[in-house]
Amino acid sequence: MARPRSVEDNELLDAAMTAFWADGYGGVSTRALEQATGLPASSLYHRYGSKEGLFVAVLAHYIVRVIAGRAQRYLAADDAAAGLRAFFTSVYRQGGRPYRACLLANTWQELHTRLPAVTTELARGRQLLLAAFAANLRRGIDSGAWRAGLDVAVAADFLFLSLQGLLAAARGERDPARLDAQVDFMLGALR
């Protein structure tokens, strides 16, 4: 009996996601996608229409699997301050694995507005993060971890922008203590 298509799609999207995450949209050739997924280009294009169609599906997959998963794991923690700290430090403390910045951040820098369907997925990922930051902030205000009267929308934007800077800085900074100090400073702005 054949496995359900959704399992195959998840495996295929995981493989393509790894390739795009490592080399970016422009750096991944059709041949590289064939090697990563184990499928010929004709099968990939039949299923997704084009390289762009596959990439849009990969971004949607990444948002569900990685972004939503990280938001749930860290930002929805009962201890809002500890969860937010863990979210940010996990960006550069990746357990000995090679550093990979966020696929959304990488794509934002590479493509930004050149591909409308990609821009739509980037906006969806941003909205998911903003909502997760806002929920964390509201919980933290209620528990006393964050200062009363904090403008949640402005603070969520601040956290999103801080995340982008941290992702960029972590590419070159090999001293996690320096990045920890920046996370401390950022969280101090919420207290």
C-alpha cells in the first residue's frame, strides 16, 4: 500500500527546504533540487508548477513546521520571560550544528519583493511571529515579567526587528556571550 501523498509531500518539502535553506533561492539549481529530493525536475514541476511554486510551498511548509513549532515551544511557555529568552538564544546556540539563519530572513534579504507569491508567504510568517510575540508579551504583562502599560504592538515589532538583527549578527559573531548580552539588553527594554 502506498503512503499518503501528504507524507510524501512533507518528505519532499523537507528535502527541498534543506537545499533552499543552505543555498538560497538563487543558489539552488534544478539539478540540486533533483539531488536533494530524489525526484526528476519533471515530477517536481508537475507537482508544483515551477521552481518558484516549489519554493512557495517550501516557505509555507517552513512556516508551519519551523516557525510555528518554535513559537509554540518557546514563546508559548508558561514563564513568558524564560520562553522569550530561550527563543532568542536558540537562534545562535544550535547545539553544535552549523549555524543556519532563518529561511524567512534569508529569503527577505535575497528576494524581498521580486516574487509576489514569496512576498505573501514572508508576510504570513511575519504575522505569525508578531502574533506569537504579542501573546508572550500579554502573558508576561499579566504575570509581572514585563512592565505594565507596555504597548504590545510596538513591543512585538521591536522583538521582530531585534530578531532580524540577531539573525544577521549571529552569522559572523562566534562569541555567544556577546550575543547573550544583546538579548539581555533587548529583554531589559520590556521590564
